[in-house]
Amino acid sequence: DWMSLLANTDQQGSPHLSKSLICLPMKTPGVKVASLIDKMGMRCSDTAQIFFEDVRVPKSYIIGEQGKGFIYQMIQFQEERLFAGANILVGLQRIVMETGEYCRDRKAFGKPILDNQVVHFRLAELETEIELLRSLIYRAAGLYIQGYDVTKLASMCKLKCGRLAREVTDSCLQYWGGMGFTNEVEVSRAYRDLRITSIGGGADEVMLSIIAKFMGNSPR
């Protein structure tokens, strides 16, 4: 019914103080939604190009103060990036667990796939990585609740959760064999859907640049 739009509202001001958040009803004259984009993953969430032609809205539709939109966006990124990490934990753990169960039932050369050391060791490694991410998220969230600036830790959480999502889904899909290459099992959907984690909400490269900046290692 409506969208939260970050738009330039001051052509003369600083790039960081020229944008405002606007609550824009989608039925406003001049708002045109193009055809849906066919994505590789997250297909339950519609994505489309939106075009604006002479769209006008009342000033009262601005969220917060005019010109503070970019700042609001940067502030909420801490919560969004912490959420990205927290939101992925249960899903990754379930994929590891279901892969273990599948490998216990699936047999090759007369024994369960899970009996191969390379398989149960790899699943143990992935479980360990998930728990390490959980600890990082808990620490960052605890400090955030206390009022600390956790930009660096939130960026680390976002970076790690995106990379771990790719690592877990790719490794586990391999153990599902040919079934992993079908749309009949959850791991294949996770492989497609979770790839966006390293892109949306700030790409891995953006997270690395933020972390490097807080370390004092960015180019001067």
C-alpha cells in the first residue's frame, strides 16, 4: 500500500543532509511499478523497478525531519545488520542438522555417508562456526542495548553471517548429492535464498571497508 522512500529533497545541500525519508502511498499519481524482476532466490518477496513521473506528496508525509533521511538510514543499519545475523542462525543450524540426518540414512558402499570422517568432521566445523557467530551477535546486541556504538561489531556480524551462509549451504548441498541439485529439498532453496545475505543491507566489501576504517587501516 505504501513504501518508505529515500529521496533527494535539497539539491543544494550536503549529500549527507539532502535526503529525506518519505512515506509514499503506492497509488499516488505518477508512481509506476514495472514488471516484476525474476530473481534466483527470495522468490516469495516481490522485487520490481519503480518509476516516478511528476510525483508530488504533502510535506507531512516526511518521516522525521527533512534532510535527515540518510542519517536515519545509517542509524538503523546497526539494527538491520544485527538482525541479519540473528535471523540466519536457526536456519543454518537446521540445514546442518537435516544434512546430518540425511547422511545417516543415505548409504554408499554399504555404510552411511555420515560415517565418513570428512563428512561428520565438516558438519562439526560448520556447527562450531554457527556458535561463534551466535556469540558475536549476543555480544554486539548486549552492547547495543547498553547504548554503545556497535557499528564495527554489527558490520562484523553482517560480514560473517553472509559468508557463513554461503559456506554452510554450499558444503551441505554437496552431501545431498543429486537431490541437492533439485528444488525438492530445503538446502537447495537456502543455497539460493541466502546468497542475498552477502549483498543486501550492505555488501561484504562495504562491511570490510567499515571494519578497516574502525581499525584505522583505511587509505587516508
